[in-house]
Amino acid sequence: MSYYIATLAVYMVVYALGAWALNFQFGLGGIVNFAFIIFESAGAYAAAITSLGHSGTAYGETYFWGAHWPFPFPLIAGLLAGGILAALVGLITMRKIRRDYQAATMLVIAIIANQVVTNAPGFLNGAAGLAGVPKPLSGNLGANAYQWYFVAGAVVLGILVYLFFDRIGSSPFGRSLRALRDNENAAAAVGKNLWGIRMTAFIVGGCVAGLAGAVLVEYIGAWSPGAWTYTETFVLLVAVIFGGAGNQLGALMGAFLVGVVLSQLTLFLPSVGYPGLIDSLQWVVIAVVWLLVLWFRPKGIVPERTALNLGKLDIRSRGFRKKTSSQEPPVLVQEV
């Protein structure tokens, strides 16, 4: 039971990291990233091959390169791998392609990437994937103690990522990202670099996605193409929409309810029908929840907070500032 709870806690952190990264891209930037899972997978593979050592040395697995880096460098490798892949995909999809076509293009890229890795055994060990990834900083700790040390470290990492996104979301860059999401023409009219802002958000989200994959593979010790089919992206997308797009707390709640509660709920149902029916119901439940949320509560459980704060009117991101006087009521003066 202890192992099960610890594993759920680690998965919760991984889902939260993924939901925050996708929320930054989709919720704040309006980027419908159907290829999100490949960035998480890139981070997982990068952390694995920088932990396992050279190809073929441990379990006979073959991959294009390998090293045995000490902790936390595999996590950093995963973060960089996700960011680099996001930059490459962004260069292809985000400059001259309309938003709706971008989503379709990213979905195709996710499918192609999975098929390439699956059918190229010498690249990342093909469909068999990688296994035997050593546990970081395990030392002489027992299995039970190590699990909870890992959980504690993952939670600390999750808090840092939450604070990072919370800070950047309320910064001038975050306000520019929201302005671009809501009205591209207006944002361009005031001199915003639309492509640069969107690419930055896309790469930052890719870095955190890669970090999430690295954390997961360091814990479970294995990764294969079956773990990152394109459908996994939709789980995180449902979590973001369910919790409340554009809201960090909402993304966290969505990650818990969709990634943990709904995903684990089918495990406690009695076996009925043909083998695999209950597992299939998991996707049915997630899909039904998505439809219900879109229909009855499109802004999610925790809607995005508006920029208007009663008592402190701050609309500087729209080109205005508040000016007050002791004799005159407040007026809005446009900045030059």
C-alpha cells in the first residue's frame, strides 16, 4: 500500500508539471499543442540514456548515444531535450501556419515521432524501449524509505515550478501572452512580437514537459513508445480545461481529478465483459468528462482571474496607466 501511495504521489507531481506546462502554452498563449507528449517523452529518453551509460553495456539495449551522468544532470538533460525539440517543432509549425492547422500539424508530428522511434531499433531501442534506469541517490536506503525521499524531492520540484509559472504568468510577458491569445491584431498593433512571444512560451512549456518526463523515468526506471501515444496529450488537455485554462491552481486540480482520480478509478471496478473492457472505459470516462465540462462549465472549475483588481486598477498592459489627484477623480491617461 505504501508503494502504491508513493507512486500515485509521484505521478501526481508529473501530471501537475505537464498540466502547468500545457496550461502555459494553451491556457495563456492559446497554442493548441497536440504534440505535447513528445516533449515529455524526449525528456524521459534523454534522462534515461544519460543515466544508463553507453549503449549495450547493461541490458543489451541499443541506442544512439549514452552516458552515466550523476544526479541531477539527467534531469537537466531531460529539460534541455524537451526545450530543444520544442524549438525545432515550433520552427516548423508556428511561423506561417494558422492556429487550427498548427494543431493538426502537431498531432501528425506526434504520430510520426512515435512510429519512427518504434520502428528504429538502433535509435532508442525500438518498441522494447529502455529499462533498468538506475535510481538516483538511492545509496543504502531501503525501498520504502527511498520512495518517500523521491516523493519529497518531486514535491519540492513541483512547488518551484508552480512558483515559476505563477511569477511569469503575472509578469509583463504573461500579460503580453494573454493579449496575444485574446486578440492577435490588437497585440500586433501595439508592437508586440507575436512569433517571438509564442515561440518563447512554446519552448518554456517544452522544457518543463521534458523535466516531467525525466522525473517519471528516474522513478519508474523504464520508458517505451507505448507510454507516449498521442492520446496521452488529451489527458493533460482535459485536465487543463477541466480545472480552468489560464489558471495555475485550476491546472493543478485538473491534474489531480483527471490524471489521478479518473485514471485510477477503473482499477477498483469489478472485472466484467471481455478482458480490457474496464481499461477501455477509462478513456470513455475521460472523454465524457471533457464533453460535459465543455458544455456546462467551459471556463473550468477555477476560472481564470480577470486582470481587473477592485481597489487597484492595473491596465498598463493595454497601454494605459492610472492617474490620481487629491482634488480630481481618477482618470485614465494613455501612455505615449
